[in-house]
Amino acid sequence: MKPFLLLAMVGFAMPQPAFADTAFRQGEWQSYVGNFVTGDGRVLDTANGDISHSESQGYGLLLSVLADDRPMFERIWSFTGSSLLVRDDGLAAWRWDPASVPAITDANNATDGDMLIAYGLLRAAALWDEPAYAAAATPIVKTIGQTLLVQADGLRAILPGAEGFTDAQGGPILNPSYWIFEVFPAFADVDPGSGWEGQTRTGLDILRRAALTPAGIPADWVQLTDGAIRPAPGFEPEFGYNGIRIPLYLMRAGLDPAFLRPFLKNAPAPDLAKIDVMSGNTTEPIGEPGYRLIRAAMDCALNGTPVPVELQTMTPSSYYAATLQLLMLDHLRRQRTDCLSGEV
Amino acid sequence: MARLPVIVLLGAALGLGYVGLSQPWVFRNLSGSGTPAAPAAAMPTEAVAPLFVAQAVAQPARPDETALRYFARQGDTVRLQREIERLRGLYPGWEPPADPLADDYAPDQGIIDIWDLYGAGDYAAARAAIAAKQAADPSFVPSPDLLASLALGEAGLQLRSASDAGQYDTVISVAANHPDLLVCTSVDNLWRLAEAFVRRDRLERALDSYRYILANCTDGPERYATMQKAADLLDRADLDSLMALERPDADGRPEFAPIRIDLARRAVAAALEEDGAAPSAADLALFEQHVADTNAPDDLRLLGYYNLDANRANEARRLFLKAFELDPSAASAEGLGVAYLRLRDFAAAESTLADYRDDSDALGSLYLDASAALLAGEPRVTLDGGVLGRIVDAVMVRRSANTAQELGWYAYAFQQPQTAAEWFTLALRWQPDLEPAAYGLLVASDALGDAATVTALKVQWSGRSARISTFGQNSASSPIAPVPAARSATSPQRSASSGSSSASSSSAASCTGFVPPASLSPEAAQSRAWCMMGGNRPAQAVDLFARALQSPSQKTRSDAAYGQALAYVRMGLASEASVAAAAAPLSREKAIELDVAILTLRATSAYSVGDYMRALDALELRARYAPERNDLLTLRAWSYYHLRRYREALQIFSAVAATGHGDAAAGLAATEQALQILH
């Protein structure tokens, strides 16, 4: 795509200064913004009817920081704060549908979305030396810390939402991909004592329990019971689009690559895959470039295999795949340039 | 523009001092000071000044007059004056331009663009543009007025989003932190705040908000809309206290006169709800006067139903006639038809409803009720061919078993037993357990000398209808005229049609009169439906439960599904009952109760059409949930008997007969006789 067209689409976006602290290439980031961010600061889930949600806004904020693009951060934050962060408890309503009036079609929260928003704000506060961002993040972190870190089979765990996840028999329903490992140290700093300090361990314990199951990886929605893990009642016993973020988060947080092994084993090259966790069988490939890059990065981390050249630049296929690809590229270009040896 | 006079006063008046359940969300202040932007209206100039002292190094020598000239162009004198004062404070010796509209000043186009974005409500783009301008020019400092304006715009958006999402604590806390949102020019914000207070049970604060509008805001349509909104949320006494703030409108009339009528109308309509309170005499008189003055068909009909409910059927008829004359619609015909039914003028009811019988299911069944009542009238009147023709059409289209059997009795009364038998047979095909039809077929068959049918009916209905099983035992076998009392007691649809005319409906005194289900709230429809069930009027109950099924409350829906299924059982419609039972989740107990009732119905229905295998299947299924009563054991035994499984029949008949169940004794005798013939 032609850069000037993209600039026109994003209105006031300015060319990034040459000294910008980012691992993104200019065309990459402009392509992401041009495809997935509206002029009024909404990050579109293009595979789901162009709705927005607290997760997409949170990723948008974090990526703006990683792109060192403060105007874009301001744009996305303005929408997020005025249109989603409206819940009485200070968290974000999770779903915003442009085709609906009123646009908030579900006022429940999605805890990972809230975490991403707060983390984006904390990273922004540090990068641009702006305490007001941190001041906005702190109540979000504290509300989650004090109301949504719950007991699950002896562990302190992240409840996926304020409503609807504690009614099932056998303990709360959890989502292992809500353990965004890189956020926990920052959250423990602003909200000490709520239980953030132990969340890395909880997240890894969940993966250890999953390692003992037939697939070796957890379903997207699970329950912890009797020292083990099982698919949550009422959900498909399936590892899918939620869980594929787990290896990405593990790598970004610099955790032990051994945890990646079962995820790589369940990813038939060159794709990731949906996995029936009861049988361990592959049910459907997950194959956009953004997803393939996660597989390639695992292969590099465990086996030293270089990342294929065609995956080393972001392809804006869908909002979700492009988002995960940028997060993965940010990690590889900053931490693992050895994996990008074939890069042109 | 009326603003809240003093912020402190507002806090006291609206009770905002102790809100703050959620942390107010504060937009970042891009001046770089790091302090959160103060709520716009709460930003007194002295609080701003130190911030700019700290920034003095970065201040250009000449003041930036962009915002000043922007406000001038917009004609925003309040902001213009504030900006002049601000710049005077920052630049001693500076004088504002003599003509702020003059072209002698070259403003920064970038800042004008930002204000334009703000003016278009595009706050996100304005934020982005400020950040971009700062990135390009580190010396650029946005004016506090721009930042405050943006923060206020964003807060307004947040308040509306929270209000739409039912997050009322957030609404209250945003309003508390941004009192500048609460102005007459944004009356919608005040409405939303008032609603938030109502929803959070802080009624006094809600009333304060409404009173603030009525005391300060002058826009007539907005004042009027304020009262309309209050009327949806407040009770009558509180509304009357707001009414005291009424002013004369442009023509010197009380501005809320139509609201008073609307409140009176609501009071009259509320009386039609189940357990609804009667309207005050003043409300009723006001509404009656309004109806007399305007003759609006909707109001005529409402007052008509009110009079029906108050047992003033003649007045109701007058009102519905007027409505029908002005608006010959289905709604008017329905009301008029109901009034005629209440007055027992069945011929008028039938003829009024005839043209509208295909407009809706409700009108269709009302028409059939009227027709059934007309046919059943005593002494019998001769109906002309046109009337009979359209009744027959409606019966066939809607497969009305009840009206079909009334056609049977009508034919029988006019010495046409063959025609009567055909109608009774048809009625039984549509509703196999309709006892009056079976009895009619018995009487007609007897008159026709059809002994085989008479015997078959007596066997099928043994245990279920005394007058069928004992037919011919006492008197001679000459056919006697049907006993109306007996029929009306066992014919729910007929008693529904004749309303107050039949003895059985007196038990349903609290829900006499027809009220269209769609005119009721789901909950009111629900309680009316149960009342109908109490009065043995399941057909009406079905429609009312259907309305209740539209409730957003799962409990109401569940109760409605249960009730509707029971009503279908009562009407003998097993398949419809099963479908209804599946319309909403039911408790285990209720689900079992319904299964038992439906299976009982399937068993008796199957038996009555001679399908003994299916009767036994249904009984087997039923036995999983509940023990078999004597009458069903007898039905089971008769089924075995008809299937020539005499041993099993004998076993059950013996056991049941031993308990003294008379019908079983007859079965026992018949079975023993059959066994003797076999051996």
C-alpha cells in the first residue's frame, strides 16, 4: 500500500521522528493503523464485524507505545476512556458494536482487556514520562487485584470477568491466555499485596498441570480441580484462538523456553492449530502469517531454527493475526535478532 | 445559558459530595506538568496560574491569540471573556485586540484545526493532533481552555456511554467531577443524571435534578420532555411536586396541561392492570373530559375498557361505538365486540367482529366465542344463511372444536341429527377429549338409531363422563335435549365466550371482561392468565401466557411457559402443550408435573380414538414419573381388553375393583366374560 494513502486514512498521524524508540518498520505500523484503527480511535476486530472491545483497545494502546507513536496512543486512549471505561467498578465494558444503539452490547468486563489497557498506560507513562497515564492505570489494576484474583483449587487465579465465571460446579472458569506474563511485575509495583506477585507462578502452574493431559496444552477455557486441569463445562474442550497467545506471552516475558515445547509439538508446520485437548488431535489449522510467526519463533527458541523471511514483516491479514505478529516481531527484533538471521 | 450557579451549591443540592464509588476517569493533561487535568468547570483561574508559571520558560513572548479569535468567530462570548482574562493574567501589559474578528492576525492553522476537531466532537482526533503538534514542535503548549474543553467533551461522552450501559454510579461520579456538563444547553446530561439517581435509589437527589431544570431552564419543549421523562421514573406524589414548578407557555396556558392528561390517562390504564389501583376521581374526570373534547380513538377505547372493567358495559358500548365510528379498525371492533358480549348481545357481537375475524388470532378466537354464544342462545333463534355461512367458514379455518360442537347442538335443536352428528364428529377429531362433543355425538347417534356408536362411546368414555356412561339407564332411551348447565360446566371455551353470563365464570370475577393481551405488561398478562385458569378459561389464558413469554425476566418466562402448557393440557392439546413447555427452562418439579399431565392427556386422547397401543405407550412413559391413579389403571386395563390381552386386563381390573372403583367392576365382568368365551 502507498504510504500517503495510509497517512490520509489516519488523519493527523505524523511521520515518526528518526530517533523513535520502536522495533516496527514505518510501513508496518502505518499499515496496521491504516487497516485496523479508525479516526476516532477505535481498534477494529475485522474478523468479527468490525466491533471493538477492551482487548483490541488494549492491544492498540500497547502497540502504540511499542511504536513510540504518542499521537496514536492519545487517539486510542480518548476513545477507550470515554466510550468503554464506564463500568461502575472502573473497568471497561468489553464489547462495543458500531451497528448497535447503544453501542455497548455487553457491559461485563473482559479481564485481559482491562489488563492490556492498564499495561499500555503504564508503559506509556514510563516511555513518555507522563504520570497521568499511570494515575489512570492504577485504579484498573487495583480493582482487578482486589475483586478478580480469586481462589481456584488452592491457587490465586485471574477471573476472566466480573460476572458469570463463578457459577459452575467445580470452581471458577479460567482462561490460561489471560496470564499476560509481562504485566505482572508492573502490576505488583502499583498494586502490591493484591496477589499480582504470584501470578507468574500461577500461570506456569496451570501450564504444568496441562502438560500432564493428553494434548499437553490447556483448553481455551478450563477449570482447576484436584491438582489437575480440565476443560470448563459448557465450553468446547479445545485449544484455539485464545490459547495461541500463551507461547507469545511466555517468550515476550523471557520465561523458560521448556514451557514452549508442548505448544510447538501441537503446531504442525508451518501453522498453529486448533487442538482437541481430550484426544490431542488437530481439528483445524490456524494459518495466517501472524500465527505462523508464533510457531516459527518457538521453533527458533527451542531448536535454533531461523524464522522464515516471509514472516519477518507484518502482514495485515486480520486484526488479531496482525496484532500478535507485531507483538512477536517486537520481541524478536529487540531480544532475539539471532532468529532473524535471514532477514533482508 | 443557565449554568449551575455555584459548584459548592451544586454539590450540596445534588448530593455529589459523597459520590465517587468509582475512581473518576481523568484525561491526561498534555501541558506536561503531570497533574491530572482538573474537571473543567472546577478549574478556577487561580489553580491554573501556577501551572503556567512553571511553564514560563516555554512560553513564547507574545500570547497565542488563536483560541481567543476562535471563540470570537464562534460567537462564544463566555469563553472569549475567560480567555481574555487568562491571557491578561499571563501577560501583564497585553491588551486584547480591539476587533477579535479582524483579519490582521495570522493564527496558527494547526490550532484552528484542533479547535475544529473539537467543535466537530472528534475528541480522539483532537488529542492525536495535539500530540502530533507537540512532537513536531516541543515548545508548543496547548491552552488550558483547549484541554479543559476536550476533557469536558470526553467526560460528556463518558457520561452518556455509562448511562446507556446502565452504569449509574459512573454517571453520578462523572457528573460530580464535571459540573459544567450539567447545564440547560445540555439538558440530556441532566436527565441522565436524574435517572442515575433514581436507579440508585437516591430519590431526593433525582428530584433536585428535575427541580433544577424546571427552575432554571427555559426551553419549552425541553421542559415538557423533562416532565415526560420524570413521569416514566417517579411516582405520582413526586411528579405532583414537580408540577408545582409549571409555568405558562407562550400562549399563556399551563405548559404541562397535556402532561396532566397523560398522567390521568396512565392512571386509568394502570387500573386495568392486575391489582391495579383505581384512578383518583380527579384523574378520571380529567380524562373523561379530555376524551369528550377530543374523541381520540385510542383514548375512547381505553376509557371503554376501563368502563368494562368497572362493570359499566352500556357506557363501554357507547365509547367503543364512537371509536368504531371514527376509526373502524380491528382494535375498535374488538372492544365493541367484547362490550356486546358482556351485554349478551351475541348477534351484534358476531356481526361486529365478522369482518375482522382474520385480522389476528385474538380476534379470530373472539369471533368464535361470539359465534358459539350466539349458536347456544336459548331459546334457539334462526340464524340467516349468511351468518351461519361465515361462522362455518371461521370454524373450518381455525379448526375450532368448541364452536363446531355448538354448531352440532344448533343442528340438533333444529331436528337435523345427521348434520349434528357430523359436526360432533368433526369436533372430536380436532379435540378428542371434548366431552360436550362426545355427549352430543351420543345423543345424535341415539336419535339416529346408531346403537353401535352409542355403545362405542359409552365404552370409550367410561370413567371419564358420568352422563355418557349412564346414558339411557334411568329414563327411556328417547333422546333428551342436552342440559345446558352440564355443558357449560365442562366447556371452558363456552364459559369464556359468555363472560358474566355463565355460572362458572363468577369464580373468575377479578378477570372478567376481555382485555387484549398485547395491551398488558408481560407480568400483568401473567397474573391475568392465572386468573383465567382459575376461571377455567384456558383458551384466553394461552394468549395471555404468550404475552407473558415476552417478558425479559426469565422467571416470568418460565412461569408463563409452565402456565401455557397447563392451559393447552386443559384444552386437550397435547402437542401444543409439549411445544409450550419447551419455550423456557422449567424447574424439575414443574417439568415433571407437565410431563405427567401431557402424557395423561396423550393416553386418554389415544384411547378415545381407539389407538390403544399408543395409549399404553403414553401410560408407560407416565408411570416413570408418577404412580397410576385408579382411573388411569382402569384406562390401561380397558386398553388391554381392546387389544385382547385379557390376562393383563383381568389382573388390573381385579386389583382396582377391590378398591371399590365401580368402573373397574364393569371391566372385570366384561373381561371374565371374554375369557370364558375364549376357553
